[in-house]
Amino acid sequence: MPSNSFLSKQRPNKSGYSYTIDPGDNELMIAMRHRLLYDILGYGHSNLIVYNGSTNDIAPPLAGHPKIYFYFSQDIASVPHGVTRIDAEYSFRLMKETSATITKAKLTTLATLIKEFFIVNGQGIQFAKGKNIYSYTDVANGYRLRIYAHQESDALPIIEKMLECQEIVYDPSKLTTHEPLKDNTIVPPEQLVYEKEIIPPKYRPNANVHFRYAYAEIPLLKKPIFLVDTTYKHIPLVH
């Protein structure tokens, strides 16, 4: 077996114990090492959503208004080999709520509406992401949306559904558009990055993305609260 294979690599910690599988391990030891590496140390949870920033940063943003996030991504089967999966995340703030006034009951009501508007037959709705920007600005109601879509008819349903979750009427005067002339179908040439040739991503590529989950961030609360989830990776308020 090659010396650089996963099975033969030894990465002992300070106590001399290796986290990875050794060729001489019996079945029980293999199972123990597997659980240590993937479950306890968390290797199996790699590439999941990452919340950046220090957990010690507790200053409430915008007077402490909770923020609701909507996450979308491509179906993994539609992503070509070697190409990064395209995703999108949009959000609004609950301007009528603060960390003190928001409750589980209120978020559950919101989660029920999100499920109604964004999930059909257990699957998240789809929209065509693209190079054009459709900005919807309504600061009083907590909206500074910038939807990257193929055309206006793709972006509008997303904006309208988010507004409907708060029973806010869509105002076309608050929508602005930007349609760059740059071609987003051209594959960039390879570039040398850290001693390897890689293909840079396309400029704002076109892709169908699906709604996956929604979660709330409440200032002073360190963990997000998942509202709905079609990936079954989280425990949401509404199934």
C-alpha cells in the first residue's frame, strides 16, 4: 500500500495516539477511530455552513434587531466535477423586534409562513441565479436585498415571498436593477495559485439554486435558531 494513503498515514497527537486508521487495526479499533475522527472531532461535519467572527463579539447590531437568513444552493448532482457549488444567502431584519421582545412563539409563526412560501412538497423552491442585480431597499422594514438573478422574473418571486412572510406589501418603487454587459458564460483561463493550476470561477455564473433552510440570528444569542430545513442537517422549529 502506498505510504501516502489515508490508511497508512499516522498523525499522532501529543499522547502518541493516532486518529487515523492503521493497516493493522482490527474491526473494533477501526470503528473506534472512525467515530473519533468523524463524529467526536467533527471531521464528518466539514464543509457545512460556517459562522464567522469571534463568539466574544456580542455588540447588538442595529439596536439589537434579529436577522432572518434564507440559504439557497445548487443540487450537488448538477455541479460539474472540479467546479465549486453555487449558492446564495439573503436576509432581512425584524425591525419591530429586539433581543428582548422576540420569542420562540413568534419565530415559530414566522417559520410556518416561510415553510408555506418557500417549500413545496418537501422541496425548496428554485430560482435562476445570474449576473444581474435586483436590489430592494426598504430600511424601515429591514430590507437591503441584493438578489443576483438571471432576469427580473426570477428575482421578484423571491423578494415578494420574503415580504409575504412579514405581511409587507411589495413596492415596485423600492426596486432598482443593474444589468452588466460583461459576459458571464466565458470560462476563465487557468491560473497558477499556490503552486497549482486552477480554473477561476466564472463571473456571476447562471445556475438554478434551491431554497435549503432559514435561520434566525438574535443579538447576544451565540447560536442561530433554525426555522425550517430541507437538508435534515439541523433541528428546525417547524418540520
